Amino acid sequence: MNIGIPVELSGDNRLALTPESVALLVESGNSVFVETKAGDKIHFFDEKFEKAGAKIVFAHEEVFGRSELVVKAEKLTEEEVDFVKEEQIIMAFHHLAVLPQETIEKLIEKKTTVIGYELIEDENGQLPVLYPTSEIAGQMSIQIAAEYLKIIRGGRGIVLGGIPGVPPAVIVIIGAGTVGRNACMAALGAGAQVIVLDRDINKLREIERLFQKRVITSLANRKSIEKAISLADVVIGAVLIKGEKSPHVITKDMLKLMKKGSLIIDLSIDQGGCVETSRPTTPQSPVFRVKGITHYCIPNIPSCVGWTGTLALNNVLFPYVELLCENGLEKALQKSYALRKGIYIYRGIPIHHVLEKVFGYKAKKIESLL
């Protein structure tokens, strides 16, 4: 199979595969096309990919033109959608629910197969490719919180862990999934006081068990969220509904309950954000303020630690890429439940229910097409 690894036009610093994985794919008889300088920011230079057997290409469009399978970190940009070939397979963190309908229409017209890392789900209900990305985002959120609580960053001037006689920061985490658990772990490690809210009582029980009752937990509803954010120095939004747009659990009106200079880190922003006032930001301009509250809303936080993010993504993604290369698309999907769950669009046919719910396309079951 011909596999393409392009530069991420969105500015994401990650790659989906490392030179070591490229070498394994080439040894198995595949051809890998890597766009020049794709890995420079994380010190995976062209020479490493060439040594692994990859072919370096010098035009972004050429990577798409020479590949049957394009393996990305971030979703397609509007420009890249025009580069997609007929019946091409595109793997990435797509988050189609927040893309323009025009983009979806083009992918359908080109009979594209769109596989979303965020959808790949094993038989135990786990999300193996999303998991390490969520681990990184959760841990990174506490490093970000420490920085933006500084006065020079417009914060309240608080040390996360406090000192004797001075209370620590109060960190409120909404969502007790993988992101929330990792944020909780890092926040406790820094000495902060932590409140975790979720609608699932079993997830809250797990939080209490893991952290030995050092965390305050509460069922998430409007009243409990209002009370918690009124106490918070930092609010971390970690709400995930797989494949769908995140609901707004904090409204614009609720911001008036928060302390001036406090911080919101919306880790759900790649799926639209769980705070009504959130909008995507960039590493170059990561924050904005609404009603005196700082909002940090970078959609791809793991990109900020691109070397770690690349290795983490590669470790869990490579087996699925290898399966596709060894078996072809149809047989790979027949063999892998997890890969079938990752399909948004199969050869131009809408599969995932979000395409029906958000865009009105009639979705089909992938099993009926294999």
C-alpha cells in the first residue's frame, strides 16, 4: 500500500507515525511518502525517514496524489480536502461533527473512507487511540493552569499547592473520563484542592477509589456546576460524547459566578467546546477573556508537546495501519471490530450516526457493506 505522511497545515507539531514504524511498513513491502520537513519540529528529520526507507516529497499535494492511505494527526484543512483523491483512505482526529457541511459533501462525493482516531473503540468500550492523547491533555492542563494563574498572565496570583498558612488553588474538573482523571492526578500532585463533577456515579466512585478520597466529587447538574465554579480558581472542561459535539455545561450567564482572574481550560474545544463562550485559539494566541475570565482553548494541546504526542499516537495507531496495509480496507474492517467502529464514511457512504444527526445524511451500518 502507498502511505502518505504530510506536514500538518493546521500547525500541529505531531506526526502519526515515527521513522521506526515507517521502517517496519517499508520492510513489509509498502511505500511511504513523507513530506519534507514534516517532522523537523520534533527532531524527526528527513534523513531519519530516508534511512527508514521512506521517499521524501516536496509538495503537500504530492503526498495526497501518491498515496492510497493518508495518515495524519489533525483533521483535514479546507485546502487539503481538495487534494483528497477518489476512494482514498484518510486517518486522523477528524471530529466531523464540528466541520462545515461542504467539507463532508466533498468527502462523500470523492468516495473517501474517513477513519477517526477518536471513534476507534475496542470490544470493552475503550478508546485506545484517543486514550494517550487524553492522558497528555489532562496532565498538560495543570501545567497550563500554573502558568495562567500568574499575575503577569492576567491570573489571580496563586501557587497551585499553596504554602503553610496559605490555601492552595481550587481546581474544578468537569468530566471524570480519561482527561479528567489525568488532570486530577496532576492537580493533586501539585498540591491543589480538587473538585470533580460527572453525571456518571460510577466514574465518581472510581475517582474516589483511585485518589483515596482526597478529591471532592459531585454529580454534575446545573446547580452543582454553578456552586463549584463559584469556588474555582481554575475550571477544566473535560466533557466527551464520542464523535459528537460537546454540550455547553457552562453558559455565558454562569461566568458572573466565577472569580475575576480565574481560568477556564476547555479541553473539549476540539469537539466544539463545553463552555458557551469558548472558541478555538492557537499556540501563538492561546487565551482570550470574557467578563474577566481567562479562556484557554487550544484544540490540540498534545501538539504543544509534539515529541511525546507523536510517540504516544504512534504506539497505539501503528497496529491499525499495519492491519490495513496487510489486508486492504475491506478485510481489515472485517477482522477488526475497533477499526469498524472508527469509520465515519466508508467509500463515500455515511456510516456514523453523527452525520445523520448533525448533517441529515442517512447513515448505514458498516457491517451491511462488507
